Amino acid sequence: MANNFQVKTKSKSLRCEICHQVDQFDVETETCLRCQALVISNLLPQQSNNHFQDWMVNLGSLSSDMPFPSRELFTILRQALGLYWKKFLLFFSLTLSVLFPLAFLTENLVHYQLGIKDPLYSLIIMYGIPFLFIPLAVGAINLAVFDHQRGEQSSFLSLYRRLLGHGFKFVITSVVGQIYQLVGFLFCWLGVLYTYPSGAFASETAIVEQKYGISALKASHKIGMRIPIFLLFLGLFNWAIPKFGSNFIAQTIGDKALYYGISLSDLTYIGLTSLQILVFPLFLIIKMLIYLRLRPQEQENSQPTNSSGSTFRLR
């Protein structure tokens, strides 16, 4: 009997069909940096085969003491932009649900609406509350990126429901990571050398590896010190775009805003909040993809050797 099956559509693969991993897999070209050595090496003579396998596998499995190649960063930036636009509504809603309410937590609200005049209490409310609630957006976006890399679907409610399953220890770990990063910005060179990279991946480690507290900071430091300069520039990008973009918006449409009764300071604050909601998810996506690329794999401790002596690092 004739076969009448017909393929109508073909979706892109989300992981390698050989090693079933996503960290070395390029969705656009559907090639795996780790496993293409196994395919190409079959076409080479035995001696060249061994050298080629070792070179390709070690290239795709960077050890913790090797510098991270800049070409990988450009690839990650391209993937992050693609993911950002592909799931823009999800990332936008996750960020909006946290940052938009916090935007109303201003000095006028604390002093005049709530009647809190004490400077210490005012600082605790204005800066303590954001430190506790921003990790919710960070964790939800990290989960969304992690689900996408594993080929799984996620929604707004499911992400926050799973995030709450991590408990208060995730919030504490993320807050400590934010404090480390803040110290890095206040003391720029110190941040480059230690504090900023040490806290940069605390939330990602808590989400993916479920390590919390000191364990998360140690893992974050180990990964962050691979690319400290890039992390600092990435953090500056997350701060500078809303800061200077809001000033540009105020200068550009300030006259029209005054016509409608909106002061320049209010317009600047509205622009700052809007740009933060737009830029913050992209910042987290880039950071999460870098973490997934750099994080150590448990399988690295087990390296089976083939009969010809070439060692393959399975990740």
C-alpha cells in the first residue's frame, strides 16, 4: 500500500538530536558545536581525526580557567535580542507587574501621603521594598528563559507560581546578589575585581541549580569572574539607557508636556520608568543566556575516553 503521508510544516529544533543539550546548539543553523566534531571527524584520516576531535570538543567545553571568547558574547547578544522580541509580551508583563507599582513609591508618597517624616524609615520603605520585590521579576524572567532553552512552554501565572515554590530563600539570595552588585557600582574598580561579578549570577544560580545563600554567591563568583568587564558594561547599559533616554525624552517633548500640564520632572520620571520596564528584561535575558553557557555541568567530572585516546567532555 502506498505511503500517503505528507510533511506540511517543519519546526526548528530547539536542542541537539545527538547529545540532547541546548547550551552549544544554534537554533538558526541547527548545528551543535559539541557534536559536529563527531560528524566531520568520520571524513578524516585517523591521526587527523584525533586532533580534530580534541580541538572541537575542547572549544565547545570551556574550562573554568579559560577566558570567555568574545565571539560567543556576540552570539549570545543576537540570541537574546531574538528571544526578547519573540516573547516580548511575556517579558513585558512580568516586568510591568513589579516595576510599575514600585514606580509610585516616591518621596512624595512616603512623606505626604503616608505621613512618614523620619529619614531612616523613609529610606527603609523607599529602598527596602524594591529590594524585596524586584527579585520576583528577576526570578520569573530567569525561569522563562530557562524554559525556552529547554523547549518548554511557560505563562505569566505558571512562572510566578513556580517562583513562589523556591520560597523566601530565593528572595534573600537575590537581595544579597543585588547588594553585591550595588557595591560594585558605588566603587567601580572594586566591582570589576570582585563584588559585581560575585553577585551578578546569584539569582540565576538559585533558579537553575537551586543553590542559595553563600553557595549561590560562590557559584556566581566563579562564573562572573570569567567576564567581569563585560558584566560591568552590561550593568552600565541597564542603568544608562533609562537614565539618559528619559532626559532625551524630556528635552524632546518637554514643551508639549508643559502644554498638557505635565512638568519636566514628572515627564522625566515617566520616561525613566517606561525605559526601565523595556530594558530590564533584555538585560536579564542576556545575563541568563551567559550563565547557561558558562555554568559548570555535573557531567564534566565524567569524561569517557574512546579507544583512540581522544577525550570527550560530555556536558
